[in-house]
Amino acid sequence: VVGTNLIHQTALEYYIPQITLMQWNKKRQVKELTYYSRVCTGEDITTSNTADLMINEDMNANECMEHVLKHGVSLYSGLISNETAKAARDHILERNQIEQGFYVIENEKRYSFGVDVNSHPSIH
């Protein structure tokens, strides 16, 4: 009986909410949601200064990993040239006009679509 109750409670608390989050529908389409269940609070914010999110050139791979694990995001300066960034952005804006996919952040002309290395020269 205890084992059955534990399995039932685990399903209610973990499994069913995860399955629900994995189902895409019209109601969820108007929000930016993720597939996992996690409530973020002010305590999750590690910095209000974008400089703290920058990866420094002298950081090794382990330090970079620790950095992204701490903040949840890392910014890389000079990773691509301004010309490549503009070409990639122009390509994405063009695809936003013609692609059909999932709506993103309540905007009719922004879609979620995959980008691979063969989709455009700027992505190589």
C-alpha cells in the first residue's frame, strides 16, 4: 500500500505536470513557456549587470561551464563579425516573413524554426 501510494503521489507531483507541459496548444501559444516545470523568483537572478554575463578571453573551458551554470546564460564578445551578424539577422527576418511555425511572444511575424549550417552562408 505504501509503495502504491508513493507511485501515485510521484505521478501526480512530477509525471503528470511534465506531460502537460510537453503538450503544445493554442492557450500556450500566446506565452513563452518551456517544457519543464520550474518557478523562478527574484532569488534566481544572479546579476543586473550585463558585464557579469560576459565570457572573458582568459577563461578556460571549466570556468566557462561554471559561468553558464551560475547565470544560466553567457555572452561572448566578438564571436562573429558585425557583417556576419547582420547577414544572419537579415536571413532570419526574411524567413520570419515566409516560414510557418509556432508563434513566439505574441508576435504574428516571428516564428520558431530550426536553423542549420546549410540554411544560409551566414550560419556556416
